[in-house]
Amino acid sequence: MTERPKTVKERLITTFASGLGLGFLPLIPGTFGTLAGIPICLFLNLGGWAVYAAGTVLLTIGGVWLAGRADRIFGAHDCRCIVVDEICGFLVAMAFVIPGPLTIGIGFLAFRFFDILKPFPAGYIDKNLAGGLGVMLDDIAAGVYANVTLRIIIVIVHFVWPGVV
């Protein structure tokens, strides 16, 4: 981070882009940003799948805007303190999955794994796409990988231990 927010508008943008300040924690801000996605996931699930999908799409679109503005404010692409991308990526990881302790835990670990590993196309997007879209899209890709992985694990667990998931 090379620049500090100067105006109230810039402070609001950086506050929301950083997950209400979680991104400014000195250690593992992405992990804390992902943790912030858990209560949002649970809240959106209260409204059913349509509310969850609409909420995820709207938060992601808002996240693209926030991340793009925060990029310019901080003067660095995909600054560690921007964690709105992790929040939205986790929401994608948990899309259309019944949230429970096991599914949330596996979804969290799978998302963090793919977010850190960045398999194609996430790594390509991370390195080659600028602005808010570049900040967000690699995490959305990690969320898709995590969602598919979670679904495979749910099927395996359900087959081996019926009734657990």
C-alpha cells in the first residue's frame, strides 16, 4: 500500500474493500476476508437460493467497482488489504450448497487452497487483467473450483457415510 485514503469517500471505499478493515490485519488478511464471507453466506441463505444468487451477483458487481477504486487509491494492483474479492469468492464456493459446519469448513479450506494455488485460468487472470475485474475474477474462478470440489466431496461423503452431509 503506497497511498492512504484522503477523503471521506476514499475512506468509505477502502473500508468496504478491506472487509470493514480486516484486510489491514498484518497477517493472513485473505484468510480473514474469507472468514468474513461466512456470516454473509449464512445471511443470504436465509432467503433461499434466488436471494443467495442475486446477493452474490450484486456483491460481486459492487466488489468489482470497490476493488477498482481501491486499487487506484492504494496505487497498487490487488493490494493485500483488498479482501472483498475473497468474500465474494467464498460466496461462489458455497453457492447452492446447504450451509452447515462441515460444508462451510470444507468450502472455506477448498476456496483458500484454490485462491492461493491459482490454477488456470485464475493465475492468468491475476497476472493479466487489470483493475477491479482483475482483482475479483481470479477469486471468482477459485470459488468455482472450490464449489466443484465441495460438491464432489459431498457426494463421496454422502456415499460413504449416509446422513452426514
